[in-house]
Amino acid sequence: MTSKTGSSSDLVDSEGAYLGATLKHKNVLRRTINEDVGEEEPLLASDQPGKSPGTEREEGVTKSGAINIATSMIVVSLAMASYSIFSDAMSQWIYVEFENQVLGANASLINSTASNPCVKDNQTDLWAKELDKAQSLASRFSIYAMIVTLLPAFFTNLLLGIYADQIGRRILFLAPLIGLFIRAFVGFVVAFWKLSIYWNFVGMACIGLTGHLPAIFMGIYVYTADNTGHKKSRSFGMVIAQTAINVCFSLSHLAVGYFIDAKGYAWPMFTASVILAFCLVICYFFLKETLETAKKTRKKTFTEGFKEVFSFYITKGKNSNYRRLDFSLLGLVFFLFSTCLGVSIQSMFLMNEPLCWSSIKIGQVTTYQGLLGAFTSLVLMKALQRCLSDDVICIVSLVSAAASRFVLAFAQYDWMIYVAYTVGMFELLLLPIIRAILSRMVPVNNRGSLFASVAVIEVATFVVAGAGFDALYSFTVSFWHGLTYLVIACCVSLATGLMILFTVTVRKRHLTRVVDVQEVSE
């Protein structure tokens, strides 16, 4: 066991430190070293005593680590770009299919296309009611899709997280990529050969059985944590990973708008499946394993792994530093905020009255949102880290997200959509920073289980957002298109309050206690 000492006055200068103590005579930071060593650091990234903000020295990223991160980012960014292409084409195609079902032979009488989705004729009121019905049917279909996809994804993510600590990290990439490929190819077959729309449930079940998006997010963040330093380099590394994903996601939104306008809905789906096949090749042959054999845990039964995944939140661990309150508050913040990302109504919201946007305009505004988020992440993030701790940056991000949804709730004109996305420019910082904070709260051989718990929270979020908010939209679209966004804004406001409570709690503890970041013995 080793110890470090420092004066009380030095600790006062450590702004934003997650935990620390001012003792009467000395301060002690202990670390236990055994076969599987933990990480000796505060739970929140902060400046070192006696140093100005942003000047602390910490473990850097090795050359091999940088190559690993770059490879994983290429794989995940391309995968998310393909998913963006597919999901845009699929969501708009589903709406058009239900529109055709509702209108029947009258579908050819209205001017409703990818270029002009709103009705523009003398019978606007009549057709508008029918199109509201189509929106409602499409939203209900999304609810069924959520159930088919996310029910198996809940259990799959538990298994992937458990076994990622036993057999390695690559499974977190390979499994969801296989599912995404099958989903995209099935969607192409259904759209191209004009099969029943319900055949899509086959692809949805496959993507659920392989973990869906939460699994691939779990992979990129665990992999990034394995290859970065302990403090601000990890927070920034995870923000960079999120930024790379969002930029590719946004640029593909712009491209798919023109693609759909020129070629319809089926060929973008085929393109997405080809990109995903390429990602599988890169992942299988070039992505290296980062979990060393010595760091792998012993084989666990499913029951043991299940308990470990949820133990962070509901049981008092053997190491008193892993506070249930800390994990629970961050988990609730993560859950409430992710409702912003789990809602799938954006395309329907923008395509219909009062906005009536085409696929191209939707792609343009989504690209604007992504590039603005990238600027915030790459340029402003470093500046924020120099003067704010990670927990305060999370609060800024949440306020930004809530304000954005409040504007969307009352949006009637095109410029209001751009204002909403401009106001929300900081929101993309939250999730990677929370993941970075959580990764510092556990040793390396528990990260898979920890991020499995985060993936399960994401799955639950998608269920609530889909079954809850999609249903709310289907019932309220006829009298207030933006009511769902107002409810989301209230949820994010609640998350902001919880994050403030988290910050106050840990800063009070900073004055009274030192944390032992040590490996929990089995």
C-alpha cells in the first residue's frame, strides 16, 4: 500500500476534484495494488494541487493506443453513418407506406413526395386529417418495432458486458455490426421487392439479439477507456469519439436526403448494408484486443454477472468508495437525458404541418446540428475544461439540451428549428463525459460490467422513448405537434436538477473524505 501526502492549502486549489479531504494534520490518498490494479485518481477530472487549470501532468496515450482508438473510431463512425443512411430512408419509407395504405387510390392525387411531403391542393383539410392518421399508424409501428428490437437487446447487452471482461472487447463491435448488417439488408429486400412492411420485424429481431446501438456504444467507450489516460485525456477522448460518430452521422444525413430524392428509399438501404459489411471486415482483421490476458476475470455464471452489472447501483460494495448514490444519480441523469436521443419522431415532425420539410432540408438541418456539435466538442470542450470541472460541464450540457427542446415544442417556422439546434450545441458533451466519470469509478476489469449497466439504461431509455413518447406523439399530433418535445424538455430539466444534486453532494464530500480507489477482492 502506498500513500501520498499534501497540505490542506494545496487541496483548496484543486477546483472540481471529485473527492478529497482536509484533515487536521495530513491528507492521505491510498491505493491498493494487487493482480488487478485499480486507478488512483479522483472520480471527477480535476486540476492537480498547486497547478493552474489545464496544466496537470497525466498519463498520455501511447502510439499503439492511438492506433487502436483510430481504428475503432473508423469502424464505429462508418457504422453510424450507414445506420443514419438506413434509418432515414426506412423511417420516411414507413411513413409513405402507411400514407399509401390510408389514402389508397387517392394517394396518387396528392402532391406528397420526398421533395414535398405536405398536401398542397384545395382539399388540404381533408387530406391533412388522413395524413395525421398515417403519422399515427407509423408511430404505432415504431412502438412495435421498439418492443421486437429492445426486449432481446436488454438481455444481449447484459451478456456482452459480462463476457467483455472475460473474453475481450472485440465482441462488443462484432456482434452489433452483424445485427446492423442483417437489419439493413432485410430492409432493402422488403423495400425493393415491395414485400409486406411487417417483414422488417425479422431484421429488427436480429439487431436486438446482437445488442443494437447500445452494444456498439458500449464497445467504443470501453475501448477508449482502455487506451487513454486516467483524467481529462479520457474525458476528451470520449468526447472525440462521440464527435467522430456525430460528424459521420450528420454528413450522411445530408447525403441521404439527396440520395432519397434521386433514387427512392431502397437503394440507400442497400448502400448502408454494403458499408456495414466493410466495417465487419475492418473490425475482424484490424481491430486489436485491448484486454490483456492477465486482466481478464475468471469465468462467471450468468447469475454472478447479472448481479455484478447491477451491483453498482443497489448494493454496498466491498470497497466503500464505490458509492451507490454516485452511480444512481449519474444513472438517472443518463436515463432522463437519453430520452432526447431515443425519440424517433423527428422525421415525421419535420415532414408535416406546419413545417413541411423535404428529405433534403431534413438532411441539411441535421448536418448543421452535427457540425455545430463537432465544433463545440473539438474547440470549446478544451476551453471549458480549463475553467470548469466535468460535473459542471454536464450541467451546462443539460441546460443546453432542455432549452433546445423547449424551442422545438413551439416551432412554427424554419428558422426556429435552426435556433433550437444552435441553443442545443452543448448537449453532445454530456453522455461521453458521464461515461468518462463512471469509468474512473471502477477498476479496469469491471468496466465491461459497468458499461453493460449503462447499455441496459440506454435500452430502457429507447423503450420509454419509443413506447412512451412515440405513443404520446401519435395521440397528440392532431392538435399539437410539439407537445412531445415539451415533455422531453421537462424530463431533461429534471435531469439537470439531479446533476446539480450530484455536484453538491460530491463537493461536500470533498471537504471531509479521501477516496481509496482500489481493486475489490473477489
